Amino acid sequence: MQQKSLSVFTVAFFTAILVFGQTEDLHDLLKGELKTQFEELSKKSTPAYFMSYRVADEHAFIAQGAFGSLTQLKKDEGRTLNVDVRVGSYEQDHSGGASNHQGMGGFGAMRLPLNDSPEAIRQAVWLAADLKYKTAMQAFLMRDKSEEQQKKDFTRAEPTQYLEKPKTYQISQETINEWSEAITGWSSIFKEHKDLVEGSVSVRFTWGTYYFLSTEGADIRQNQSNAEIQIAASIRSEDGNIIPLHKSYFAADLWNLPAYEEVATDIEEMTEKLLQLQNAPLAEPYAGPAIFSGGASGVFFHEIFGHRIEADRLTKNDDAQTFKDKIGKRILPKFLNVTCDPTLQSIEGEYLSGTYTYDDQGVKSQKVTLVENGILKDFLRSRKPLFTGEKSNGHARAQAGLTPMSRQSNLLVTSSNQVSDEKLRKALIKVCKKQKREFGLFIEQVAGGYTMTNRYTPNAFHINPTVVYKVYTDGRPDELVRGVDLIGTPLTMFSEIEATGTQRETFYGYCGAESGYVPVTATSPAIFVGKIETQKKPEVNIDSPILTEPN
Amino acid sequence: MLKLYTVLTLLLTSGIIAYGQSDTDQVIMRAMQDEIERNMADLQLEDYEKPFYVSYLLSDLKKLTIQATLGGLMKSSLDSTRSWTNRVMVGNYAINDEKYEDPGINFESSGNYFNELPIDNNYDGIRRVLWLATNDVYKSAAKLYASKRELLDLIEVDSLPLPDFSKEPVINHLNFDRLQLPDQQQMEAQVLDLSQVFSGKPNFIQPMVSLHVLGGLVYFASSEETIAVFPVQMCLLSVNTQYLSQNNEFTNQSYYAFPKPEDLASELPALKEDLITFRDAIIAQDELETYEDLYFGPVMLKGSVVADFFTNNLLNRGSRSILASPTSLVKQETQQVKEQLEKLEKELTKPGPVVAHRSLQVRALPTLSGYKGMSVAGSFQVDAEGTIPPDTVTLIENGKIVEQLNGRTPAPLAPKSNGHMRLQIGYGLNIYKSLAPGVLEIQSDLSTAKDTYSVLKETAENNGLNHALSISALPLAHGYSTMVAVSKLDFDTETRTPVRLTAINLNSSNALMKLLATSPNQQLTNKLLGMGGSGLPISIIAPEEIVIDGFDYDNSPQQGYGNRNYSPSLPLPNK
């Protein structure tokens, strides 16, 4: 079962020193080894026709606290090598046809030393390449080469040289102290509320230099960084259910995260919301109209739409291939446009975390128009074509150590049918009245979701709303409810989108799929959906502790 | 400011301040004691009994880990973690909720999913963690005890053949002697230097030199008023490597040493000699002829191989092990419960089983800190249940088990604790309890008879063999290795020929009965139970040489040690 999930994560700020400059040795060593190894492997009786090295030289600073205490403080670093060796030819190689997509995977990942020790690096590269070649060669020999093949197994990429200067950061003791103090300060706000079972704040800053070298002439070195603050709190309701809320802040580095006061205010608001949720009634299963806030709508599009336009998955026979044959056809309402743009650094001044210059197969990132006026125009493509003649559009992505495949970056939903929030609300009430409903739903916040795209399980999605209101038709104030899970199937849901709001919101997350976790964003206006379906959340009944909290 | 004032007040009135205590020690101990006191006084579920015992075990540890291969630094980290376990019992020493299984009662959680101990000295934060942990364990314990009482009442039993928890002396053991970890950068340089022992030897595949230095304090407090604070420290240098032989066969080999952490800077360079010996022995083995015959006969073991032989065959034998295995009462039909109790009654009357040759004596010497000028890595002063072990525990006498190593959960051959519920530290610096020896001394009066070579020869010849095999540990000055040297001793020519065996298995259910001879000289081997950085150091004092009968060798390459063939497609690098 393939399950793609989006989870909420977060980031941080303050002082540290940016440091430029690192020796070129790793780069030079990789270049030399790639040449030597390819010369050797291309002479084999079952020759390699392509090789690449991908190295992630990553660093992290992590701090975490709960209820006014510091619970974790660490710095981490690691270098991960991924070797790809392809056997056969671009037209027909070991990665196989539709039934053997994951033939690309197998061995090939290896830890590299943190320093540029030539001997240690050479041996790790040798072992990774040797193992990878063997896996590929055996797969190629076992492949039925007589099968009819209409498209290539792998497309060429332009030879590219793009070398950013390696960039790193020194996290000083002063910075560590500042962050420790901030975290204990923020998380101590949760101590005021005795029914909270979780009240934690974490800060994570990751940065790295990413190398991609190939026998086609790719020579790429780019820097990336991501900082996040994550707030997570849960409260125990009267019936023992645990109700969670999360909030995240993302930025390119620690120094661009929100100020202390802003986060502290949000924590106060979050605890206030939790206290309201604690006494909120449990929602009954519902089928009817709803409004999704921009953030909730972003998750909705990421899960329901985004994972179904990732082309690599559509090449597999066991995938439901929802949109495979829909190019040029209407799949969304006429007023909607959807793009995926990894070149976009920010939107209206707001940082986007799904940005990169080159993808993990050495292809320049590019904006892809996926849907125009409701018509499907394109897919997110890696170097494994879905149709004859296609090339990558720079969306092959992977976590360090895993094999890249087509993934989302910065998904952006726009609309030509925008109405004010007030009108959207009126539209909801009007539809409810017409259907003789007492109320509709407003889904304000979601924590993430997942979807399944294979054809052996229901092709359904699941979104995890955390803040949901009943919007009454008779003028009563909106009522906060809890215990709502949003479920459904994609095609039905798309046909029910009736209008959008004007305010855009961005949801940030780490998306998990076959090639691991990658940072993504999904920006969307609020949407009005004619019919959604919800079910009750699973109950987590936990009694209160027998004794009260000490002190 | 108010919070600080409160904490200081508590500390000043605690009455347990001892020499060497830091602020950290005071905050942790006070939090533990206050939470024990509160829970013992007030913790009670309606219709259930209060706890009769609460204890906390809390660690405050730092660990330096450095890994390097071929001059490449693979890891250098300094981690600091606090970890805890707790025990809450309902009932009394004779009958309580432990040693009992009721499938209908599950562990309950109060939702403390993120119950991590603060790494700062936050008194409130520490108490919060202990509060939730105590609550959760108590709820299950109270229900289990009620279920157990109901079951015993049903079969009209008011006492068990063995108590559920042994009463042990209350101790007040305060040792705040915390190990200062060595300088990280200096250690990086030294480990990198050691890793270069394998440079220019391309058949060693990713030879990983790892240094783990762990130090800190462990705090134990119980409602019995036992307070124990004791340092834990472990310093391990290990090498794990694969070697690709001329025949394209991969083998895994390991080396371990326990240098003194306070003298690391001077001890690590000395270990280089060991690594060179280790390296050269692996290379030399590649040149040897494989012993092609089948073999069934006596074998001589030398060096740390002897310690391996005894460790494997003393510890991993279920009820015939020197480790106690207390049995639990399982909730079943009344007749079956009665049968369980009758079986236990019978076991109590049985003498310990004969598990070894009648000449064999085994003693635990847990507090022994030095032996022939060497430090004893398995030595410890207090166990993880707050029990001080006796200096000597006789375990096997004349081949028969007379007592097993145990903690406070009674078993037929260990009705009282002998302080061997040891503290074990996992990879993530989490702590747990594990029944294990610290120091074992193994002696046999067979050493008074003939010399080992004569016994080997005589037994082989009686079996119709003109030769026998000898398995020796590498002659290392400081460490211990899984690498062994095997020789074929030809009695006709009086020659010794090094050979390779594809696999060696010295373990069997009756291996200890096959002892034929032991040398009079004893030697110390420090080794690890378990894996790498999370293993438990133990020390074995055993004869330098032994002869055992019935060694069964089959030259099938599939046996043992995980050897496998690998034919590289690319030439080895760095040649």
C-alpha cells in the first residue's frame, strides 16, 4: 500500500555566524571516482550507460522543550552518498517497465566521512557503486527485453555546471543559550493550564550542501537550508479524548523566524483554543457543504490532487492512474488554475520551503502549469517518462539516501472565481438552507492528511482537521466542534468545488512518500465545496491522572 | 524568583546534602524523594489498594562517540541525556502485582506521550515526569493485584511458595564521583590516527574504529528509604571490519578494548599495537590453507576464547543458566493455577541441576575492581534495584548450580537478591535493567592433574586421531577480539600448522560437561554482553587454557560467522 502523508512541522531565529568556504576536495574526489568507475563499468559485458553521485552534506541544530523544561539540545551532521548506476540503454534499462518501477532503487546509499579523507571516500563510493551495479546488472539480465516498449526508460538531461560556494553556519554557545531560553519561555506558557497533556516547542535548523554529478556532464553543487519552530499542545477533554493542536513557522534560516512575542502570543491563542475545544461537543458524521480555509484547502489540494499528478507513480500498473489519460480534459472547475513552482522563493513576501534550483536528478527546476482553467495540462515529471517524447520538468526529489521520484514542490492554487469571505459564507448558508440543513461546516485548521493511490485499496483520502466550526443557517454564532475526520474520493470532491475566497494561505509541511520526506508548501485561497463527508475520529480514552500535578 | 526561592528552601531542608553533591544532584534527588513521598501518601484508585513500594531510577549521562574509518571521521558527537525507569508495586512483599499475568489487564497511559525528562535542572519538570510515570504504572499494578488476590482467594491460597519481592537492607550509598569526559577534539585526532592502521590495506572494507566514552551518575530512590547515587562509566574502543579475502569471501571481525577513561590520552596510542596485531592476523589468515577434513574430537582453547566458551555456555541455557528466571503465575482456570503452584512447590525442593563437569567451580565477584594489575570492566558497587551485591556469590560447586544471579524477584535457586539486576544503557542513552553477571571467576581442579597438551594428545589418540585442533585468541596486549587463530597439532611430526576453519561452534547444551583439562594459570578477559556501544561490560577470570572433548567441525562454508562470497565488479580502490 502506498501512503503519502503530509505532516505539520516547524522552525526558529536569532544569532549565529554564517561561514563561507569549505575545501573543494569532496567535489574533486567525486569527480575523479565517477570518471574512473564509469570507464570500468561501461566496458563490462553488461555495460553501464549512466552513472550519477548525489551527496547530501547536512547539518542540524535541534532544541526542544516542554512545560518550561528543556528536553533536548543537539547538533548533528552527516554526509550521505547515493550512487545511481544504470545498465542497458536510455531506451531500455534495468529499471524495467511499468511493473518494475522500483528497480531504480536497491543498494546505492552509503555514509561518507565528515572530513574529506580521500581513502575513506573512495572506499565508500566504490562499495556503493559496486553494489548498485550488481543490483542493476542482475535486474537487467532478468528483464524480458522482448516486451513492447513505446517510451524510454530514462531521459537525458542537459550537461550542466552549477557550483554554489559551500555554505555553512556556526551555531555558537550564545545562540544555543538564546534558543534554550526562548524554548523554555514559550513552553512554560503551557504550564498555566493543568489539563494540557502536551505542551512542547521545538526548533530545528537544517542546512546543507547538495552535490549531483553525472556521466552526462552534470556538475551541480547547491546549498539549502530550512528553519522551523513547531508548537504542539494537547488537552484532555471531559470524556478522556486527547485533542491536539499544532502550529509551525518556517523560514530559510534561524534569523528569519518570528520574534519571541509573536510566537508567545500564538501559544496563548492556541491554549485558549484548546480550552474551547476541551468543552466543545463531538461532531456527528456529516455529508454536506463546507468551507475550507486557505491552509486547509492547501492540504486538500496537496493530498487529493497533488499526489495524483506525480508522474512516476502513474507509470506503475498497480497505481490507480486517476489522471493518466486526462491531459487536455477538465478535471477541476473551470475557474481553477494550479501550478507547481520550485523556483518561487516567496509569495507576497512569505517564505516558501519547497524551493530548489536543481532537482535530485540534476535537472533545473521549473514552474509547471498543471491545470489551466480546470483543464489538466501536465504532470510533475522526473527523468522516467510517462509518455513518449517527454522530458523531466525538474521535480525528481528525495530525502538523502533514497531514490528520487517525481514529487511536489510549491503547489499554488489560483482562481478566477474569487469572492469575499463574507460572500463565501453566505453561499454556504444559502446552499444549506436550500438543502434544509441546520448548519454547514467551516474547516479552519488541519494537521495534515494522507491519500492512497494504488488500485488495490479504495482510492480515498483522509484529512485530519483540528479546528472545525458548525456555521448555522439561523444566525446563531458558529459553534466549535471536535472529533472530525474528513474522508472522500478525489473525483467526486473536485466536482464539488464551487467557489473560492480571496485570501491566500500557505500550508507548510514535510511530505512523506516513497522517496522519503521532502519540504513542500501548498498555497490556496479558501474554497467552498458543495459536499464533503466526515467521520468520527478514533477515540483515545485516557483517564486523568489520579493525583494532581505536583506543585 | 519565587520559584527559585521555593526550590532552595526545599534543598536546604532536605537533610541529604552530602560531600560532592552538585546543584544537579540536589534537584534530582529532591524531586525523586518528594514524588515518592506524595505518591505513597496519596496515590490510590477508588476500590483498589494503595502502593506499598515506589522507586525511581534516573540517569544523568553524557556520552562521547567518535567513529572513524581510514582517516575519515564518520561521527563525532557529545550527547547528554536523562532517562528514567520506575517501579510501583501494590500488595506486600509476600504477594503483590508482579510475577503475575492477567491477559485482561493492559498497561494504561495517562497520555504522557512526551514524558521526556528535562535536561536542565528543572525541579518541577522532573517531578512532572515522575508523577505521570508513577500514575501509569500504579493503575495497572492496582488492577493486577486485585485480580491476583481474587484468583488466590478463589483457590483458597493465602501464601505463595516464594514471596513476590524480597526484602533487602535499606542502603544509603552516595558516590558523586562523576567522570569528566575527555576533550572531544583530542579524541577525534586519536581515533582518526587509529583508523589509519588500516590505510593502504584495501581488503579491509569500512574498518570502523569507534570510541564510546560514557559517564555520569545514576540516582536510585525508593519508598523503603534507600538512596543510592553511583557513577556509571564505560570506555570502549571497538573496531568492526569486513575483510574481503583473496577467495572473495567477506568475513566480519571485531576488536574491543576497555581503556581507563581518565588515562585515554595515553592509553589510546598504546592500543595501536593491538590494532596492528589484529589487522595483520586477519591478513595472515587469508594466506592459510583451509582445514578440509571433518573433525570430531578434543580441542584446546586458549586465551579469551576460553572466556567466550564459558560465557556462552553459562548464560544462555535457560533454567540451566547461572541467571535466575523467576516464573509468573498466569491467570487460568482454577485447576491450572493450582497446578502452577504445585509445580513451583516442587521446584523449591529440588537441588540445583548439574550443568558442568564435576570439577567446575563458578563464583561471582561483582565488586572486584582490579586483577593482576588490570582494571576489571564488569565490576560494580550497587545494582539497579539499589542493592549492594556481596563480594562473592558461589554459583556452581562441583558442576552443580547452587545459586543463580538474581535481583529482588525471588526464584527457586535465588530466593534473595544477590544484587545482580544490573543497569544497562542503550544506544540512545536510555536505561533499563538486565539480569547479568559483572565479574565471574571460573576454576577447575582438573588443572591439578595433567598438563593440557598431554590430555589433548591422549584423548585424540584414543579417538584414533593423529592430530588435534587448538583454537587461540589473538595475543593482544590490551584488548579482546572475535578473531581467532586455529592450529592443527600433528602428534606424529610434533608440528603445529596454522589452518583456517570455515566456522567454529563451541556451544551446546552439554558443552560444560565436556571439560577434560584446564591450565593452573588464570587470566582476566573484559568483554561485552550485547552489541557495541550499548553492550554491558563483563569480566571473566578463567583458566588460560582448557581442553574440551567432542568438538564437532563440519567444513561447510554456510556455518557460523556470516561468511559470504562477494566478487567485486569494480577493482578495489586505494590499491
